[in-house]
Amino acid sequence: MGAAMAAIGGLAQLAAEYERADEQRRQEILDQADQHYRAYKESLGGLPAALQQNDRAADAAAAALGA
Amino acid sequence: MTLHQLLAGGGLLAISLLVAALPYPGRPDSFWASFLLVLGRLAPLRFSDSPGTLHLPGTAQPPPDPWQRLQSQLALAAPLAPPELREHLLRMGVAVAQRLPGLVPGAALNAMEQLRLAAEKCPLPGELLAALRDIDATLREAQALPPRSVPWPAALALLLVLALGPLACVRPLDQARQQFTAALQVTTAAQTRLKTWDAQHQLDLVSAAEKREVAVKALAAYRDQRRRVEQLARDTEAVMDEAADQLLLSDQPAALDAAQRAQLAASRFRAAVQALMGGGG
């Protein structure tokens, strides 16, 4: 019976370790998604300003051309 | 003794009787053999000459070697792992088999180390990684055991592998989050490429025009085309925001569809950027 109890205890411990590892992995996946979402929003937020800056540079170059 | 302990003990005794009644497997590497061997490891009623098995009259089973058992279980676990790692798992199984004459299972530990290194290079499900860590620990413990003794914690660890093996795949919600992450990466990369390429391309248009009026027309035509991509970027943002609400803030099953929509939107945006760059305005 003692061996049986030890077996159950060992299995429970392994299961608990598995649960911890699983939870950690799931959190990593969630954090990664969140991190890339923030990066995406930041990049998107800068897109209009970047394109406008490109436009201004091209307009200035065009203005410098002869008629 | 509580009711739960009594039930657990009764269950384990029932396992003993079940193992005693079941026929000995013909092939040691079959699934049936692996299942039975692990089941036998859980059986508390044993004979000292053949630990792990219960001998009753009429069920004279040859005592299976524990290391042979470990090898079989590893071979069984191998298909659960990604193809890149199967060779290492099988190699470890062979190393474990070489433990039979009483050698120190250093080779098995080396194989486990190779397995760990290989796992760093390819995405291994977390469940399987955790189970492999348990096997690793058991192998290290086995070093301290006298030859031919029964490393039955190994059987527990392997049982865990077998139990978790079918689940050793990424859950749908996690898979959806990873899909969403990939979609975000694609979209962000496309935006970055667009910003850089747009600056140079407009200057190239001006250089090619040589005259101011021609340059202004070329720029206007190009910006008309680009406007469609800018609109698509805004549409994509709406899809991404919705997916973020579903995938990052909740665990709803509807999130799976949101991830697919995000991936579709990302592909569409990337294609639009590529078309703009390929068309050259």
C-alpha cells in the first residue's frame, strides 16, 4: 500500500509539474502575441507620417526640377 | 485511511489482477506490450523474482526486463515527437537497451542531451518537453540504482509521456494565438518594407521624369495606387483589433475564426504591398 501511495504521489507530482510547464508555455504564447500586436500598432501608427514625409521629400525633389 | 486512499488502493489492486489475467504480449515492441508493461509497473502485487508482473497459476509470464521495457516505451514515444527528434529518441532507446549488461547509462544521457539540443532548434510541444525532462531525471536516478533493479519511476514518467503524447500538440486557442502572431509579423514587415521602398521609389520617379510636370503627374498616379494600399492597411487594422480583443483578452472559441481572418487580412495586405512594389507605380 505504501508503494501504491508513493506511486500516486509521484504521479501527482509529475502532473503538477506538467501543469506548471503547460501554463508557462501558454503564457509565453500569449505574451508573444501581445508583444507583436503592440509592435504592429506602433508600426501602423507611424505609417501615415512616414508616407507623408516621403511625399514631402519627393515633392521637394520634383520642385527642384526644371519646367 | 480516507475513502480516497481506499479507492486508490483498490484501484491499484484491480490493476494487479488485470495484469495477471492479461496474456503476455508476443512482440515486445508492440503498443500492446508497452501498455501492458506500464500497467504492470503500476501493479502493487509483485513477485520478487519478476518485479512488475504478477504470476498466478496458468499465467506464467516471463519476467520482462525493465530496461527492455524502457526501450520499448521510448520507441513508442518517438512517433509523438517531431521528425527531427525521432532519431534522437530512438538512439536513446538503443542506449537504454545497452544498459542491459549493467553498463552505466551514460549513452542514454548523452542521447537525452542531444535531444535537448535538437529541441532548441525546432518547436517541441511544451507537454512533451516536460515529460522528456522527467525521463531525463529518471535516467539520472537510474544511474544510482544497482544493475537490473527496477527503475519504476521511469515507468511512471513514461506513462506520463504516453498519456500526454496524444495531447502533445498545441491547443487550438494557443495555435490561434500563434497564427495571430504570425499574421502580425507579416503585416508589420510589409508596412516596414512599404515605408522604405516608398521613399526611394518616389525619388526614382522624380529622377526618371526629368521635368517637373512629368514628375508631378507620375507622383500623383503612383499615390493613387498607394492610396488603395493605405486603405487596406486601415481595413487590416480593424481585423487585427478585433482578433486582439478575441485572442488576447478572452478565451472564447470564436477566437479561432478571428485568427484565421487576421491571417487572411495579413496575406491580402502583403500581396497588395508586393503588387504595388512590383507594379512600380
